[in-house]
Amino acid sequence: MFPIFNRVTIGCNNSVMVGGQTWVSFRKICVMGEMSLMKRLMLLAVGVLALCAIVVADNALLINGAGATFPYPIYSKWFDVYHNKFPNTQFNYQSIGSGGGIKQVTEGTVDFGASDGPMNDDQLKAFQDKHGSGILHFPTVLGAVVPTYNIAGVSSSLNFTSEALAGIFLGKITKWNDPAIAGPNKGVNLPATDIVVVHRSDGSGTSYIWTDYLSKVSDEWKSKAGKGTSVNWPVGLGGKGNEGVTGLVKQTPNAIGYVELIYAIQNNIPYGSVKNSSGEFVKASLAGVTAAAAGSAKDIPDDFRVSITNAPGKTAYPISSFTWLLIPEKISDAGKRDAIKGFLKWMITDGQNDVEALSYAKLPKEVAAKEMKALSKVQ
């Protein structure tokens, strides 16, 4: 709504006066006796509208966030839609990786963080020690991490076992025609070329999901590299962000990497099916991600920190995960606190209608209901 001023005047040799203060001067364009009343009124309207736009901009609330690239496409969509609904609330989100999001929210340089891997106990303690209060995890959507590759002459969807993926990323399986890869892909002409492994170079929730999965299916991976947003990769090239890994895989012959599903779809690069815990090869899909979440939805812990990789079920896609917004429990700026809570409430409800078009899965109803109750913890 435009503000109402108690005094607005215009004169040919003068200016627009608002509340006794000069805002828009017409001295250079208005010559005595040469401007019609209609033109003067039009200029007055333009001046007042410009002033109102400045006032609205000055009153806009800017909320800064940073973190995961995995959900960046849906976050960009949400922040744009929410700003259109509530123009005085503006979100600025930097897609820098989950490690960066955890670091910045802990340092207090952003209003919220975002991560595809939940903060561990040490990270939670570091936040508590610095701020004197806790941080809350709010699941936003579910997504899938997929093995994507660039092999000349191979455009079909390959099948990968857990043993093959662990062996490739450990550097033990080095050729594309290795029996561990060729066996589940009968009829596919795989070349005898060296595999180029691509992984994330930055602290990454996508890496957390990938390494969490590998740690569950391979004892050797668990002991040598383990799980985390950053690990000591046995082999490979590093790319920054899902964008960087996607770009490297596209540009590098015989490469294999891992990215969030939407990045593979948007860049039109092939991605494979993965053998799940029930022995079925499943290609990432909304149905497969939802199936992976189904078993944990009712038993999700109060802090929402849960892993659903390698989930049971014949149709479950095994490299699936929630992704989280990291919200400080205490927010001293009342305006930002109310705006963030308003956005979270909208995200949990109406915002879920946007997720499937971008290849994410909706929050299970049980999780959404539990999050609505958790909003009261943000003070």
C-alpha cells in the first residue's frame, strides 16, 4: 500500500513537494507556459510513484542464507514465489555447499544455513558455545543423488551395484569394461578405457549423502574414507558444487560423478540405476525417493536428523535423503524471526506444491505435521 502524505504540491518552476520536502524537480523540463496541466499531473504521478518505490525498497526485509547446492533449484523457486506474495520480504541465498552453510550460520554471517547432511554433535556444540542457544533442523524436501557418467557411444542407463560404486570411488575398479560393471549391463558395449572419477571439492551435503550410502554398503569404504561433507577421496578430480561436478562430467570423456537428480535432468546427461538393499536395480524417481522415506517418516526423531540411504523396500531408491534448513533457535531481530517463521510455515504447506516439477519429493505428511509443531521452538 502506498503511504499517504499530508501535503503534495507542484509548480512549473518549482518541484514536487511531499510533506514540505522537495523530492522531484521539474525545473529543467518545465518551461513557464509550455507545459499542459495534464502533463504536469502525469509528471507528478511519476514522481510520487518513484518516491513510493523508494520507500517500499527501504522498508524491505532482507534475509540472508547460504549452503547446500542440492536443493538450490527448489529454493530459488520458493524464494521468488514467496517474494512475489510478500514483496517486503526478500531472500538472498548463496549456493556454496553444505559445509559453507554450516560454517556461515555458525559464525553468524547469515540468518540461516542449509545442508543436505545434518549437523553432527560437535557442530551443534560449536553453535551452542558461540551463540548460547541451539540450532534447529527443518526438512524441506527429499531428493536423490545419482551416478552420472560420460562414456562415448553409451547413452543407455547403466546398472550399478553397491560393490561397483564403492570399488570405482576407492580406485580399485579402473576400467569401464571391468566385470563388476559389465556384469549387470549385458549387451552394453563398455570400452576398455580408464575411468575418471569426479567428486566434490567443497564441503558438500551431496557428498555426505553419497558417502553415507557408501559407508553403509562397503566396510572398506567406511574404514578408509568414511562419511562426511568432506572426506579424503582416494582418487579423482574435484568440482565445486553440483554445478561443478556436472560440468566436469560433461567435459571429461569416460568420467563418472555423483550429482543431485535435477542437475542430471537439466543438463541432459545419463544417470544410472542403483541396486537397492532388496536386490532390485532402481532408477532415481519421485516414487523411489518417497518409498525410501516411507519407512522412517513415522519414527523420525524430534531433531529431524535422520538418514534414509540404503532404505529397505523393493521400490526404494537407495541414495535418497532429506535436505534441511538450519534455523537458529533464538533470533533477536523480531522482524526477521517472524518472516522466517512465516516462510517456513508456507514452505511446509503451500510450497510443497512446487517440488515435484523440479524432481524433488514432497515431505511425508507425518514429517510436515511434526515440523509445524516445531515452529514454536523458533523464538
